Amino acid sequence: MAEQEQQGQQGPEPPEPEQLVCSRCGTVAEGTPPTWTCSVENGVRHYFCDACARANLRAIEGRLDSDWW
């Protein structure tokens, strides 16, 4: 990790946003929910609450390479 910082690269975790909002239903998170899903689409981060992630699990898995499932 120190090597990444020396090279100016960020680690795998994004900077924490002040308030997470579900990109699908608009639910506002209280704190940092560990069960929310994060998706990067066209270089933009989208966060999805538990309910939306569960409701769209098949679509989410469909975007993964077959090696992941």
C-alpha cells in the first residue's frame, strides 16, 4: 500500500462521500452502510441500497464476467 501512495495511486477504496443516496430509489443512508452495493458505470460511482440491490441482483450479476460466478 505504501508503494501505491509513493507512486501517487489511490488504494482500492474510494474517498468516503458525506452522504450516500441510492441511485435507484433515492433512499438516504445513515452513516456508511456496509451492505449497500457500489457500481462504476462509465467512470461514475452509483450506490444502491439493500432493497434495490436485492431486487436487481440478476441484472447486477449479468454484468459480471463468468469467472465471478
